[in-house]
Amino acid sequence: MSYFVLDQFTRKEVRSLPLDAFTKRRIEKIMEAYTESKVPENIRNQIRMNYKIRGNNVTLIEERPAFRSDHWVQHDIAQFRLEDTKWKVYWRDSKDKWHFVDDIIPSDDFEKQLEIVDNDNRGLFWG
């Protein structure tokens, strides 16, 4: 099953395929390893990394304890969208709107895109 989404810049329909089971499991393994290694164990009571997969979108999330509460607050760091067989990277603004990062070239290599976000040479994702 494929579906189409409207590209926000060109206003053209873009074919978007939901992740197949193999690709989804591969992405889960990559993200589990990444989120596990990103935060040292001794500060995981203060910050932790997580992710969620919805359709063909993978969202990288930072979590911190809420002030005077047992709950954790989530902050979306980046979103990776599989569109036309290429992974595109998006950042989220303060109004919770996602924006395509046009200077990160879409790639079929998910790990490459994750590495670019992790390095964050512009301070767009990690402040």
C-alpha cells in the first residue's frame, strides 16, 4: 500500500510508502542502539533519549523530568521522513510545526541522516 503526501515546498504529491517490517525492525535496532549510547548511564535519571515510529516517520525525542513531578516531559529533536525512497530530515519550531532542513540532502541511508543530526553543525537540533 502506498499513499501520497503533499510536499510543502513544491506543492506536488510525493509517493510515500509505509515502512515494511524488515526496514522498520532495522530502524528500531539503529535507534535503540543510538538512544542507549547517547546518554551516559549515570545521568539517565536527569535525561534520556527515545524515539517513536509512526507510518514512515521516525521521531527522535529527548525526555527530562518535569518540575516537581514524577512525569517526564518530551521534546522532539528531529524527524526523519521516508519520502520517495529517501530519508528527509525535519526540525520542529517552538510552535510545534515541522520544517524540512533543505541543506541536508535527502538520502537513502538512514544512518547517515542520523549522524548528521547527531553532529548538528548548525545547532539546529541540540541547541
